[in-house]
Amino acid sequence: MKVWINQREHELPDGATLADAVAAIAAQPPFAAAVNTQFVPRTQYAAHPLRDGDRIEIISPVTGG
């Protein structure tokens, strides 16, 4: 299936979860994730199924002053 991760198209296998999408881009903590603009708690990544066309945002915090 095709999904968008941080505005880039990725191909994931059918039945993929948000955890698979995080692994596909090798995201390093800390980060937060949202699917179709809905925040998903980290404890739910492996249980959150993805669908063809989903838009996933993986966002790292920015610090500074």
C-alpha cells in the first residue's frame, strides 16, 4: 500500500501499522506521530493499522531560545 510519511510517498506491505511506518524511516526518539492529523500515543503504534493513502507525520521537538 502507498502511504505518505512526512510528505514523501512510501510503499508499505498490506496490514502495516504505524510502528512499521516509523521503522521505514528509521525515526529516532524523541518524536510524536499523527495519522491523518490525529495524534497517536506511542503505546498504540503497533496496534494502529494503516490504510492505503494515509498521511503520517512524524515530528521531532525543536528546542532553542
